Amino acid sequence: MLERELEVATALARTAGLEVVRIRNGGGLGIEMKPGDEPVTIADKTASDMIVAGLRAAFPDDPIISEELPIEPGALSAPRHWLVDPIDGTKDFIRGSDGFAVMIGLVIDGVPVLGVVHQPTIDRTFFATPAGAFVDHHGACTRLVVDAVRDVAAARLVASASHRSDDIDRVKSTLGINDEQNVGSVGVKLALISMGVRDLYVNPWPKTKAWDTCAPEAILVGAGGRLSDLFGAPIDYTGPLNHPRGLVASNGHIHDEVVAKIGPLFEALRHAGS
């Protein structure tokens, strides 16, 4: 199921990944600032063009939504649509670190069913279809399974490297968590939970978009994890692109307890977007 979609998406992510690294190594990033003080580079735009062109050629009837392009009218309400983040973690990319990824996801009937999260600098590709979630690292492919930790205080948190706020300290204090790792890409954060090396991600920042979460959610769910807003509701891929009520990603085992404990910290967001 979805074998051709996975083959195309994986090939495009890897090809785009090679190109963005080539551009970065060449030093001509052409950095500009988008609304919200978010950087965008020539590499973001080049990768977007490559991926969108490849998806259109392979699946001409599917709307494609990319972070770097205007949204096609009606795309989000289509039964099938693709969500593309050509470089997730652009600030990490600009800094020269490995904490960025090329991400391609497919939504069918409002649910992310296919995801590819590719880290080109370390040759690591996370991917999922309804058949399961896997990681390919240097050609060795293994199935992804979340860690079984059920004690919230023992959970290993992964948080933003560039958007971290004092809210994360409040979350850690409320949950009794001490272990924290910081990574730029949302996709890489959820992939680390899918691998079982991290257990929890909390993001109260309301500007995260559907292309940030689509591919990684498919992978996380395939590995046994769960993604919701800060109050436990599922992420909507048929409405507005942004996630105004924040995000919680976990191994699934601790999800309900985490949501119950941290929800009161963010009451101001409870009715956001409604």
C-alpha cells in the first residue's frame, strides 16, 4: 500500500537533500527573512521547486502544499494532498549543523498516512506508510518502536534549539523532568521519539504549521507514539495550516498524563483558533 508514493517521496527527499547540502557547502545561501522573523534561503526554494515538480509529475491529480509556495485553493480540503517542508530547521541548516531535515508527507481523508523525514548530512531517512515506520541509516533499515517508559518524570524531553522559551522550564518543573535535548527540526524531534531515544516533545509556540508535523506524525504514529495539541485533541490537516493550540508528541504511554498536567499551564491557548 502506497509503495509508489513512498518510492517517489523518498527519492525526491534524498535528491533535494543532496542539493541543499551542495548549496550550503558553496556558501551562497542568499538568506532572506519571512514574516515572523523566520529565515529562508535559496536552498529552501530550490528544494521546494524540485520536490513539487517531482510530485506533480508523478501524481498530477494531488494538490501539493509547500512552505515556500502559495497555497492552491481548496488544497487542504482535497481527499489527498501532499505537505512539503523543503528544509525543516532552517536555522540549524544555516548554522551548519545536522539538526535539519527534508520532509514530505501525504494526507488522505484528513490523516497523515505517509511520511519521509530525511537528514542528508548523516544519510538517515525516517519513513512510514500504513505498513509501519522505519529508519534507513547508511543503507541499514530497521523498524521504529517508541520507548516503553511510563513514568513521566523519567521521560527524556526533546525541545527546540531556536524557539525555546521559559515555558519549557515550566513544563519540566511541572512534570519533574530533568533530561532535555535540543534540536532544530520538528521532524527530527518526533523521529527521535519514534526511535525510542527521546520520549516527549512539548511546543506551546502557536506558529507551527501542517508541513512541520505531517510527515513526522505519520512516522511517530507508525512507531507507536502519539501527537496532539496541548489539550489532547488531534491535529487538523483539513483546516488552517497553523497549529494555534501548540503540540505534544510522546511515546503514547505518557501522553494522557502529560496533557492533564501541563494543560492548565496554557489555558490562554485552549480556545485559540476556534
